Amino acid sequence: MKIVPFKTEAHINSLQGKMDEITVLEVIGDNLYLVDYKGVKCTAIFNWYVCAYYADDIYGRRN
């Protein structure tokens, strides 16, 4: 496991799944991460089958 924070690529919900850079800030649950996407803090999951992060900057926004 990587030590947070770190930058990586993720599928972004508001971009209809297109990839962009996020910063993983912390682990907040079992396969649930707090990430920063262009100044928006939101949740993300990691899909182990395709080895990719999925960030939800629409419904997963956090303060």
C-alpha cells in the first residue's frame, strides 16, 4: 500500500469516466478514499480487477 498523499490517475464521474489526475489524501474506509480533484474533496474507490481509481466528484463530495 502506498503512503498517502500521492497523485495518480482516476476515472472521474463528472467527465463521464474519462481519466484525469487526482491526489489521494487518506484512506477513510475499506476500499474508500478521500481524494482531491481540482480543489474538490470527494470520495473514490479502487477497482482491483482493472487496477484503477474511480472518483465521484458529483455525489461523493466531502467538506
